[in-house]
Amino acid sequence: MNSWQNALLGGVLIGTASLFFYIKLNKILGVSGLIKQALIRTEKRISIVFIAGLLVAGWLAKSFDLGLASMDFSRTNTEAAIGGLLVGLGAALANGCTSGHGICGVSRFSPRSILAILIFIFSGAFSVFIVGGV
């Protein structure tokens, strides 16, 4: 598959999962919210199953060399850990991550989500400018 076909397929799958979560479970599909629910709340099953599905899908894509999980990662483990902590902090401050705000919030025309996405984009661009590229 071409890269645009992979992107289209990924978008359709994410959109379908988001729609399922919203219609069937009355929940917003956001990864940071699901992780928080799996760690803190009592109704954990759907969160744990979804997170496990993300991990298994990534492992399968890498194991079968589908070309979907290829990435040149040139940062140290320390830099990756600091980046992960900063992303987690940002998701906590924004009360959600890019998947929740970007996919579900923007599609519902949520002003808070639209503002959060703008802040995510500008923060990411600023970080790339400061760190010096990818």
C-alpha cells in the first residue's frame, strides 16, 4: 500500500473506533483518558482491552514488517523519557490528549478541544524549532 492508502485506512479505523465508543459506550475515545481510567477507576475492562489492542497492533505491524511501524528514532532513551513525561504533563493539563481533543472534540465543535489542538500544534512546532528538527 502507498503511504496515502495507509493514512486513509488508519483514519477510517480510528474514526470507526471513535464512533463505536461514542454511540455504543457513550465515551470519548482518547488514549490518555483510557490510560487514566485503566490506572485509577473501577470500570477498567474496556480501557485495558483497548490499550492492549493498541500494543498488539503495533507489535503485529512490526513483527510482520508491514511497513507501518518503521520510524527513524535518533533520540536517546533519556530524551525520549523526558519527552514522554512532557507529553503526559501536557495531556493532563489539557484534560485530554490529541486523540481525544483532535478526533472527538473537534468533530463535536468543542471550543475547548479546538483551543487545545491549536496549543498542541504550536507547542510541537516550537519544540521542533528549539530542539533542532526530528
